[in-house]
Amino acid sequence: MSISTVLVRKGEQKDIPAILELIKELALYENSPESVKMTEDELLKHGFGTHPEFEFLVAEVDGSVQGMAFYYYCFSTWRGRYLYLEDLIVRQSFRRLGLGSKLFEATIETAKSQTCRQMGWQVLDWNEPAINFYKKYEAKLDGEWINGRFYFE
């Protein structure tokens, strides 16, 4: 497949249906489709308005959203402001065409432009394609920390 026109841009409300589709595609890839509880209404409520809780970039191919970088800002007591990349997703049929790189690089530039001192993300230890992708950027992949969380249903 060849791509004629790729545009990486800041996400907008009109992109929410495509964003939820991408989230569900990622959950399926990670063998956990039942874990997605998010709705379009929740994405709209929390992503837009006076104090948005997240932002996202989209990769459009010929006018259609085929990938996204979903992120929010955090604060580290050691480093200060940082961008946390929650998800980097490219539709399976559009992988290995450079969309992930374009999104990742645009996210790095976003972090820098927002005076962040670091950017963080997680990758599953079995996801070799993603691990190799991040290694191309000489990212520090740290196996030392153990993640903790609670789920409230």
C-alpha cells in the first residue's frame, strides 16, 4: 500500500468516533477487548471544555483517521512537568508505513513545546514490534519499576 497524503494534526471533537475505534482495536490487539469501558460521550466530556484531561494527535491518510497519539500532562516531583503518552495506535492495515513515527515525533515535539522535561509511556513486555519501534529512538525502556493500580467499576 502506498500513502498519498498524510497529515498529523491536533485532535478535534469530530475525531472522537475514530478515536474510540482505535482504542478498541488496540484492546483487541492486546487480547483484552472486554476491558474498554470508555464511551464517545466520556471522551467528549473529558477531552474538551474548560479543563481538558487529555489531548491527542491524529494521523490522517487521504482525509481519514488511521492513527493517534493520546496523551496528558503530569507532574513529577523530581523532574517537573511531563507528557505521558497513554496510547500510540495505528490501524493494523496502515502499520509499517511511517504513521507511527510521524505521530511519535509530533508527540515529542508537543512535549518540548509545552516545556516538559520528560515524556513517558508503557509498552507490554511481549509487544516486540513496539519495543523495537521505541529502541529506534534510543528510548530508555525501564524494566525496574512495577506498576500498581486499582480499578473502580
